[in-house]
Amino acid sequence: MLLTTPDEIKMSTVHRILEGPIAMLPCVSLNFYEKCEDCKDEETCSVNRLMAQVRDNTLAILENQTLADLLK
């Protein structure tokens, strides 16, 4: 049983509950940030910049879809 209607439940929330962080790397996570052990400087890390873009684009998609959208 749901506490809210499916059109109020963003897929980003569902993902975080079921799968954890949206970011593929902890160093770019908005809610579960952890510094990478190998990284000397996140500001110049090309992998960090790429994964931040992946996170941002994935988040934009998940934030604009609801559980109701999936049920259609």
C-alpha cells in the first residue's frame, strides 16, 4: 500500500530507496558523497567531471518521471 498517489512519487525517490545513490561513483553523489581514495584533486579529475554529467542527466530523467508514468 502506498502512502501517496503514484503521480506524486518521483522515480528518483524509488531508485534511491531500492538501489541507493543515483551517482555511479561516491565522489559525485549528492546525498551519499565520499571522497575517492585514489583521487588527488576532484576539481581536475576528468572521470569525476564525466560521472557528474552522467549523474546530472540521469537525475533529470528520474526527477521528471513518476511511478504513474511507468504504470501507463
